[in-house]
Amino acid sequence: MIRYLMLLPFLLSWTSVVLAQSQVTGQVIDTENKTPLEYATVSLLQPSDSSLVSGGLTDTQGKFAIEIPTGKYLARIQYVSYETKIINDLSVGENIKDLGRISLVASTATLSEVVVEGKKEQSVLELDKRVFNVGQDLSNTGRNASEILDNLPSVVVDVEGNVSLRGSGNVRILVDGKPSGLIGIGNTNGLRSLSGDMIERIEVVTNPSARYDAQGSAGIINIVLKKQKNSGLNGSFTGNLGYPQNYGGAVNLNYRKEHINFFVNYSLNYRQSPGSSTSFQRFSLPDTSYITRRTSDRVRGGLSNNFRAGTDFIINNYNTLTASALFRVSDEENTSNILYRDFTTAEQLLQRTLRTDVETEEEQNQEYELYYKRTFPQKGRELSANVQYRESGEIERSNINESEGIPELSPSLLQRSYNDGSENQLLMQADYVHPFLEKGKFETGYRSTLRKITNRYIVEEQAESGIWSPLDEFNNDFAYNENIYALYAIASNKTGKWSYQGGLRMEATDIATHLIETSEKNNKNYVNFFPSAFLTYTLKEGSSLQASYSRRINRPGFRSLNPFSSFTDARNIRSGNPDLNPEYTDSYELGYLRNFAKGNIYAGGYYRYTDGVVERISTVEADGITYTRPQNLSTQNSFGIELNATQDLLPWWTVNGNANFYRAITEGQSGDLLLSSDTYTLSSRMTSKWNVPKLFEVQLSGFYRAPEQTPQGRRKSFYSVDIGVNRDVLNNKGTVVLSVRDVFNSRRFRFETMTENYFEETNFQWSVRQITLSFTYRLNQIKGRDRSQKRGGDGGTSPDEGDF
């Protein structure tokens, strides 16, 4: 069966049914430089009275295709700052009428340049997703992808870089709609090496339809990288410096000429991010009781490079081929100093232990993709297919010194670890969209992902003789193979005020893990079906109501299945669980969206039911070492209300806010240990932006997250405030930005963990207050110019109008 599934993308690529339509097609170009004119207006008129019959806008290649009954017409082609062209005696028969290239001449009556101002909104609320144009947020200047995500409403990045959405960590992160080596091997560490200057926008999909991967029960976060579409050579250059150490730069260039488009992005960044933590631990073990106070200082950072390049080949009016490549190389050095002070219950000092870990981390990623898109004269009909291959590798080396005594003596314990991981992934996908009726469409597609990860972990200890010997209980050679094959079908339509969509996705999963040294194998094979449904009702202009449902899965990843992952802190061992099963979530959402002349508001309620929910459970052994590993519990019921609002209070003052309140009820147990919790919590964010014309722009934003119960304790509240100021220079070709992240140095994660024989209170700060100064220079670009807006004329409709 699997072999036949792999053939489907190639079968779909040859599927083509051409329906006879009466159409007028062509391409609008500039007379002088022959470049296509994007979003020019093409109107077809009655010859008798010049009344409008039909019309449309040109696409990014200047092409148009307009459906119209057979007959005789006038064609009027308009583009702002260009002279209007009229084509008389246009006869349209049963076959397609191709007008070929239509050249427009720049109007001599216009000024030297006409600029259509249309600055993108910082955030856009859509019914099926939220789009954040992160480049408009001043607090994101000089940040990496992980820090930018942590600035989004309802998104939280914890101290280990794990991303959660609406309180759930089971979120799928994509780059340009696909898995990417930019994220990292088996986790999201790569986000810290991805420069924010390469990111155009971030899309948050809380209830994905069947066209998306079913992975990620909380939803999908899609990071869209920059790729300009303007004609000629254009781009931007950015440099930044900050304190603590944060130096970097980025180049984004694009060259577009007729049938070919080149784009390239490169970023270089060096940073050192200090962090610290303190904890109080009380142990009540069978033979002893004592108290431990733990302090830790760490510095994480180094040099990272990201390079991405590609070419679009516009073969003809209906066929486009894109080839792209991506490379990421990083070289980091991370230092941790952990001091333990052990006391009696009467606070008498027993022992001091200092453990120092100096780790070097080398990582290389390469990714290649070939993408083909075929459009048809019938508007909205298209076929696409792509193949992506990626290869990633990382090597971590640690030298660990540990000393004991009061005070500590010279190092009494020398250890070292070596972690070598690699990943290979092949992705093949094909999608077909066929419109029907007036506003309906049918979509179908296939996707296969073949993924292989290997990880070899070695821990050694030096004896008094100087000989290094392995610590067999920590050594690990782990292989992970994951093959997923998917088919989906979606039908949608719009009738009057109602829009509806229904879909079904089938995924066949084959996962195999292998502990090489012990020959322990664990295979999991299953086939699942994932339905989705959306129903929208337009109450009145600018106001709509939507209900949606989707079923999702959260497969345990490589890190969650790997039985060992870290040795930095010998008293706190975190590991995976090879026997984990996937989580299944049914998600329901009801939302109301209202757009005003100067703002919008969204209010929604959601409910998620999760079976087999995974939580990290801590246990303390008789030797005082804490072991933490993920386990499947029973169920979780989550209820939530989310509010988003944006409003222009004055022409120079805009505010937007978000609040997410939810309740989560978790039930389950591990052996005789009951692991249930019932928590209420709130997260909120508020941003205020002031624009002083011709001087500067100021942005102030604040974030608050309320306390939350967990099955084994409690996470306490925390808050942070960011501020940024920017000013345009060099005739608006350059912008200077000064920003301060976490103004009050208050972004601290605080936890309480309680078991039968153990209590811990932890205070962790991943990074301290950051100050960044950035400068951006734009080449052949104008700040605030949005080439995707309509330009003059009548009868035009957006190419995306009617899409659900």
C-alpha cells in the first residue's frame, strides 16, 4: 500500500481536465523596461454605452484571465501613473481570446513618482488564522525567531525554547508552510539561530483544516521568510548591535526581470545571552532528610549564519518553476556553573558542590527544494507539486568539572560528553484545486514525509590514573525512523451569507526506534482519519460569525522518545520515553469578527478534548537524584475565551490588545501516583503605538501571564514590558531603531514542584534585559509602500476574493 501511496503525487501532476470557457487573457507590461505591471485594472465594456461587463486585476507577472460571454467588447487597461489604453472591436468567441502583451506608457503628466501608501497592519485577524507582520513591531528589532514568537499573543516560549500556544505545547512549527531544518533536530533550538530580519510574517492557525498536517493538537505556527516580488533590483540591508553582546546583520535582495526572479537572504549574528536560576529543594527520603539550595549561572550563544537563495522561472502564462536552497551553520559555546549547597533541616551547611560545564556546539543544515505550479485559464484552478530534501547535523562536546568541599577543593571529578546527531528528510507533495459553481472549489492532495534521525551520546569519566572510562548507564546510541503518508480532500462553497468547508485527511504513520547497544526496538504503526469543518455566516458588512472543528494528533518526537538527552546537571536528569503514545485532540471553536473603519475586534471561545495527554513527570530516587521524563496520562479538557482588538484612537495613536483565559482539567496517574490538576489561568498582551509625523515612532508593549496549576505543582505569574523608538533617515531610505526588551528585567519563570518525598521552588531567567540599536537601508524600496494593493480603475476584484 505504501508503495502505491508514494506514486500519487506524480499521478496528480499529470491530472488535467480543461473545461471550455470564454475568456480574455493577456499580460500588461511597461513599454520602456518590459517589466510586468502588477495589479493593473483590465475592464471589458459594452461598445454601445461603455457600461462595465466584467473585469479583473493582473497578477504578480502582469497576467490576467477574465471570464466573459461571447460577443463584442471594448477593453480598457488602467494603471496608476500610466496612460490608459483602449482596445476597440474586441471579438470574443468560444475559444480563449489572447491579447498577448499590452504595453502601457508612463504618463508625462504625473509627478516624478507616485507612491501608493499602504503600510501593513502589525496584525491581521482572519477567521481561520491570525497574521502577524512582525517587521512592524519595534520590539522585534535585532531579535531571533524564538524571541519574536515569545512576543506574539497566546504564544509562550519557555526557558528551554519549547513553544506553546494557548497553554499547550503541542504546536506544529513550519517555515514557508513546510518542515524545515531551520528549526533544529528534534526540537526548536534552531529558532534561536534564525535571524528575525529574514522573517516577513508569522501565521498562527489555531484550528487547521484538512489541508494541513494533522500534527500539533494546539495548532500550527507558520514562519514566512522574506521574498520580494517587485520588478528590477531591490532589497534591504540591516545591521544591529546590542547589550548584552548581540551583533549582526542581514541582506535581503531580489531581482526580477520578465520571466525570471532571483532572491537571496543572508544573515550573520553573534550573541552571548546570560541567564541565571535559583532553587530551593527539600528532600524527605527513607534514610535522610535535607535541604539543597541551588544557584546556576549560564551563558549561551555564539556565531550563526543563515543563507537562502532561489530562482523563479516563469515558463509561460500558466507554468512556474521555483528552485531554492537553504544553508545554516552555527558555532556556539555554552557555559554553565551550578553550585549546590546541602544543609540539614536545621540549616546547618553539610556540603558545597560546584559543577562547571563548558559545551561547544557545531550545527550544519542544508535544504533543497523544487516547486512547480500550473495554473489554468479557469480562474482559481491550479496544480502544484514540490519535492524537498534536507540534511542536518550537530555535534556537542562538553567538558565537565566537579569539586566538593567547604570551600570547594580542586576538581575531584572530571567528565566529558559527546553528542553526535544527524537528520535526513525527504518530503514529496502534490495539491490540486478545482473551482465549481460560482464560488465553490474542491481541493485534494498527497504528502509523504520520510525522516531518519540518529543520535550517539557518550559520557566518560577520568580516573586518578588519567584514563578515561565510559559511564555505561548514560551512554546511548539511538536511531529514529518516521514515515508519514497522507491524503486529503476538501470541498468549500459560498452561498449568500453562508460559507462552508468540509474536509477529511488520512495519515498512515510508521515510526521505529532502536536502542543500538541494547538491541531494544519499538515500532508503532497506525492509520488515522482527521476530519475538519468550517461554517461562516456574514451578519452584516464587516461582521461575521464562524464555527469550526478539527481533529488533530501529537506524535511524540525524537527528543521525547530518546531515553537520554542531557548530563549537564548530574542531580537533575531529563530523558525521553521510547514507549510514548501519540495524543489525539478534538478541537471546537466559535468566533465573532467585527471590522470597523479604524479597527477590529475578535471574540472567540474554544474547547479541546485530548486523550493520552503527555506531561513531564518528576520522581526522586533514594540517592537524591531527580529524574524527569514524559508520560501519557489519561485525558485533558481545556476551555478558553480569547479576545483580540485593534483600534486607531487618533490618526497618530494605535492600540491593540489580546487576552486569553482558559481552564484545563487533567486526569491521570503513574503507578500509584495520582497526577490530576484543575487550573485557571490568563495570558494577555497590550501594545500602544504613537507616530509623530516626520520625527519618530514609539511603541510600548506589555505582557502578563497568570499563575497555573500543573499535575505536580504550580507555575507562578510573570510579566514583562518592551519599548522601541524608530526614526526614518536618508529621505526615508533608512530607518534607525532603538529598542529595550524586558525593561524592568522581570521576565522570570517561577515554578513549584511537589511529590511525596520532594519539594522544589525554582526561579529561572533565560536572558536579562536587552538593549538593541539597529539600522536598515532600503534599496529601491519605499517604506510603507505595499505593491499588493489595488491601483485605480473600476471593475477590479482581488485575485483572492472568494477564497475561503
